[in-house]
Amino acid sequence: MERIIGLIDMDCFYAQVEQRDKPELWGKPVIVVQHSRRGVQGGILAVSYEARGFGVKRGMTVAEAKQLCPDLATCLVPIGEYADKADIQKYRNASAEVFDVLNNFDSNIVVEKASVDEAFLDLSIYVDNIIEKFKEGILPEFLPSSHIADGHDKNENDDERISRISTFLESSQNDISLLRLAIAALTIEQIRKQIRDKTQFFCSAGIANNKMMAKLVCARHKPRQQTIVPFKYVREILKTTPIRDVRGFGGKMGQKIQERLNIMTMGEILSIDFNKVVESFPDEHEWLLSVAEGYDSEPVKARSESSSIAVSKNFPGRNAINMVQELRQWLDGLTKELAKRLVTDQLQNKRTAENLVFALATEDGRPQKTLKLVSYHPDILIDMLWKAIKPLNKASDEQTWHPKIYNLYLGATKFVPGIPTANRDITEWLNSKGKKSSDEPLTDEIVFVHEEKKVYCPQPSTSRSDSVIVLDDDDDDEKEVPITEDDEEYIEVDGKRFSKTVFKNLPVMLRKQYEHKIALETARKLKMNAKSSRKRGNSLVAAEQSHMKKHKPLTSFFRKK
């Protein structure tokens, strides 16, 4: 039995969020503009359908857009609290409202978050559970915004739309595959109405037997419409579909197909001699031919949260970073923005990231590293990142940075369910850490994790400082710190005393932080003993404490100014 897949796509989502914030803009031409360096207006990020009617397009400058539409309303994306870059948190919050509707419509519908404004739905089980209720069929008036994609529907008027829908519904009474699509279409009409009622946002949708076709036909009738594609019409549609318009073929792969086979549409692949396709794509020919026939086996994976949380900033041309001070400033701002998002995500989604990724785009390459995340505190994150990034500087003096940096990326990945016991109230926990002026930093060493999957840059640097601990890929957990015979029954760390059994059963992240402290304290004592043997009366403790960094409470970073 074929799957029944839907795609929900919010119409000009960023523009709608601005229109909801400013109700006087509903029905007016609106653009959303992302600021460029130092708050100057940059390119257009989103264009409402009212503005599109005047020829306004994404990528234009504001001046160009206003020449086409003098009454255009311009809305600026907020600037980050800690970094001179766009802060799209309010759009993420609006997206969360939409996904709350999707995730609570019915537990038998699998929801996969594709982006901030797109979601794939697998309705197969849901449809099959209620199919008996629709043996008598579905009336056309229950599908008021639905279209049938048959290859000739793009410019249809409403009478033609109703005629196609009626024919489709009549056929569905004798064809269970069509009936299942019809029930899915009815369900998505209801979901879209619920999104509208609860959030004020409009959306469009595509209904098909796989992700690729649902995504493709969703764009045929927008905005505020939905399109159904019975499988018998798939080849007809792909005959005229540009290769670059098909999901997954907008980049290099699509370009290779065009160049090697000298074709422009996806359907043309089927007209090319089989041997030429094999010769041109020896490893992918079977897959390409399958896609050209409209098949796509990629499953809808239940996911309502992003698999990563990241911030990044471009520094094009003359804006490239070439001074250490400037890099430190940007690293500081971006890290605080990331920390704010991570704390919000942890409280909202009850999950915690385990890895911290940084990547640079430079003149000489794209170094990338994955670090073990032991805290969300900005001070700790900045310390970790700087110790990992600093060795990448090839400049001969301490003020200059070489090679120039054109992009800085920070991201958190590998989320695990739950909040560690020590982080249940992360603000209180971090405040309590900050009050102890004599504490060692939570982590004074960097733990690198070598990951096979590259998050941002394909060629990670092998440079690393002398003070890092390198872990193997297959060993996610650090080895336990050796315990001496004197500590056989109890372990003392951070002013606390634990039995071995209790210590081993602490939450993983908290235990790792304590293990780091034990290792640091052991190293510090060895260093003290060595110096004492050479020079009596040397007070290492005072020296250590005088250089100790006090971490500000996390709330001080996120307090409104």
C-alpha cells in the first residue's frame, strides 16, 4: 500500500509574522529585510504575495523594491542582543505555535519538521484507521481549496478546479488509492484551518505518495491552496519540471545531470539512452531513473525540534576578519546568542546538547572541530572555543589574525532527552557556581570529538592545542578519573563528599564536570608539590586564585537592557 504524505508550507511566513504583529499590514505589500553589517539594511528576506504582484522579489535591494512598489511596507528583522546579526527568535516562536497544532492534531500522524516554515506529514496510518467512514465518498465542497495536479492544471480557473476535483472524487469511490489521497486532502484542509484559527497564519500544502512529489506540487497553487497528485499523473508532471525544482536537485547534483545528459527537465532522463545514463552516473543511475519515474522512499521521521541549533555570521570581501580583537568580539557575541537559544531550547523541549561545533571559512580552507559540551554558560563556552580556535592563527604577531576569516559558525548538536539534574534550574545552578570565587572553572580543558558527519565545513583542521583531551569516535564517555587508595570509600570534589557508588550514579554531564575538576585539582597539586620542592615558601594557591575567573550569573547575560 502506498504511503500518504503531505507537506505543509507556511505562505511567506516571515511576512505573515510581521503582519500579525502589525495588523494594519494585513492585505498590504510587505517585505522583511535582514540587516547587513552594523545595522545597515540588507537584502530582502521575505516578500508578501501582495508585494509579489508588483514584481518585488527576494534578493532585491529595498530601493529597487520601492521603485516597483512605492507603498511597500518594510519590516526589519531584529538585531541580536549580543551580536550584530539577525535575531530570528520571534519567527521561531511563531513556528512553534504552528508545530503545536500539527503535533496535537492526531497521534497517528507522523510530523517531521523540515524547516521553520515547513513540515512533512505521514498520514498513512491515520487515513487507514478512518477509511471505513468514507465508503460513501467525499463531496467537492469539503475540499474548497484543493486542486488536482495532472500536468494541465497550473492556470486553471475555479470552474476547472471544481471539475477536476469532482472527477477525482468520483473515481475515488472505485479506487482505494485515490480514496486514501482524498481523505488525506480532507484532513489537511482541516489542519490548515486549525492553523489559521489558532495562529492567524495561512499555509499551502501538497498531498502525494512521497516527500518529493508532495513538496513539488505544493508550489503549483499558492497561496492558501493545496494540491493533490495521483500517482498516475506523476510522469506527466515531471516531463515539464525543471531538474533544479525537484527536492534534492537544486545544487551540484542537478547541475551535473543537466551538463552530462544535456537535459533540462527531470522527465527527460527517461528519454536518454540507458547506457548513457549508466556511463554518466555509474553509481547513481538506478536511483536517478527511479526519481524520474516519481519514486522516493525517504521516510517521514518524527521530529518537531531542529536536530541542531546554530548561529553564524558572514564577513564578505573587505569585511573579512583579520584582527584577533575583532574575532574575540564576534566570538563573544555569537556565543552569547547561542547560549541564549540553547537555554530556551532546553527549557522548552526538555533536551540537552552534547556537542559544540565551530567552523571557520578562511582564505586557506574550512577548519572545523567538534567539542564536548559540558555547560551552557557563555563564559565557559567562550573559554572552550577560544582555546580551540586560537591555535589556528598563523600570524606572526599577537594582534593580527591570519588567514582572514569570511564566516564564523557555532552550533550545538547531538541532543539527548532530558535536563541533567544539576541543570533542572539552570539559572539557579549557574548562579550558585558563579558565587564560589575560589572554584576552578567548570572546564579548563577542551574535549574534542572526531565526528564522521561534517556539520559545516568538509575539511576539518587537524590543529589542536597541547592542553586538549582527544577522544575516539567510538567512545562517547570519557574514561573515569583514577581514584587513589586513600579515597577508596569517599570522593571529595568542589567542597562536596560522595561515596563511590553515589558518584558513579550521578547524571552523566554532572559527573563529567566533577571528573574534570578532579583531574585539574590533581594536576594542580602535582604542580604545587614540584615547585615547593624547588623553592620553599612559594604560595601556589594564592597565585592560582588571583588568576581565577569568576563567571557571571547566566541571568546577567539574558537580562533586558
